[in-house]
Amino acid sequence: MRPLGEYLREHIPRTKFSPGVTPAYSNYATAPWRAISSAHLWKAFEQYVADNIYTPLGMNHTTFVQPLPPNLSPLMSNGYQRASKEAKPYEFGASISRRSVATSAADMCKIFMMAHLQGWPVECSRILSQKPQN
């Protein structure tokens, strides 16, 4: 893989909507944050997210690391293009700017989504400040 800054400069996507008008999903949007966190926090994005989000929330089966760490690799399900075809190997992000999180349903449902939708479960740490009441 090439350095992230180099990749970002050469692959700036064309925008489809004017800024601030229409929300749109973007893999590219998270990439500059990865570059900034690595350069200014003196740790890799993957480690920063693990230390400041996943670990405090008890999300023990979630990572951005590729290939998957040995403790998570045996837990990964196979991917199938068709049920009648053979399983595909784990799909790696083509570049560091397009890497996806690998997580378990339990981590997403029990911890992360509950924290956002219903307040914070008693058993997990708070990672965001409470929304002010109007």
C-alpha cells in the first residue's frame, strides 16, 4: 500500500452535491481523519479507535485492523457471492482509506447501538458527552 497522504491527493472524488445541502455517504471522508490521527496523535488510526472507542465500550470483537488479528480471525464468517458457490476469502480494503470495520452483531447491538439509541448501558463507559437538553 502507498502512503495515505499520497493516495488521498491522487484520488479526490468528485462531489455529487453541494456542501451542506445533501448528506451523502463517503469512504473518502474518513480517510483524512486517519491521516491526521496517525500524524498528530503518534498512533495508528486503528489503535486510536480501539483505545478510545472499542475498549471503553467493551467492544472486544471489533477492529479496523487488516488482516484480522489472530484472536478475531477464527470468528469471521465466510462471504458468499452465491450460496451455491464456494466461500470467498476475507475481503481486504483496496486502500487504507477504504478499510471497513469488522465487528460482531453482539458488539453492534448490545453496546454501540444501545449507547446511541437508548442512552448508555450501565456496564459500559461513556465516550461522548451527554446531549444538552433544550
